[in-house]
Amino acid sequence: MDETETDLVNKRVNPNLIKRQEEIVTRLLESEKALRQQEEDNQRKSETAKPQPKTPPAAFEQYVKEKQRQTELLRTVPPSFAPFYKREADNYFRKTGGK
């Protein structure tokens, strides 16, 4: 490399200099190609997630049904309740949205 530099500075162009220059260019191109391939290999490839069905577990569905059944039982407040308790039950259902 130093010899090539000296020849270029002194303007001594000969077949040896041209051959060395070609070898240097070839090595640089090979190095560049190797680096590019190395970068490609290290890249991670991504895939878009596939949509998953959103079904709640059976135990949760059973819980919701049981809660609705209990709410309906509470909603049918017997008339023998005192007005205070009837109001409290109504307030509770209003606050919870009747769910």
C-alpha cells in the first residue's frame, strides 16, 4: 500500500502499479460485500400478528349468568320490606347501572 502511494505521488505509473491498484480495489469491494451480507444476516424479520379469537373462558360466562340471576332475585324486592330498605336497594341498583 505504501509502495503504491509512493509511486502515485512520484507519478511513476507502470503495469505493476496498475496491478496493485486493481488488487486493492478488488479487496475493498469484497470487504464491502461481506459487510453488506453480514448486516443482512443480522436483521430480524418481522411478521404481522394474526388475529386471535376473543372468547371469554367458560367459567367467566357462568359467573356472569349467576350474577345476573342473583341481581334479578334482588330486584324483585318483596313489598314487606320497610321503605328505607327498598330505597337502599333501588339506590344500589341505580349506582351499579342495574347490572
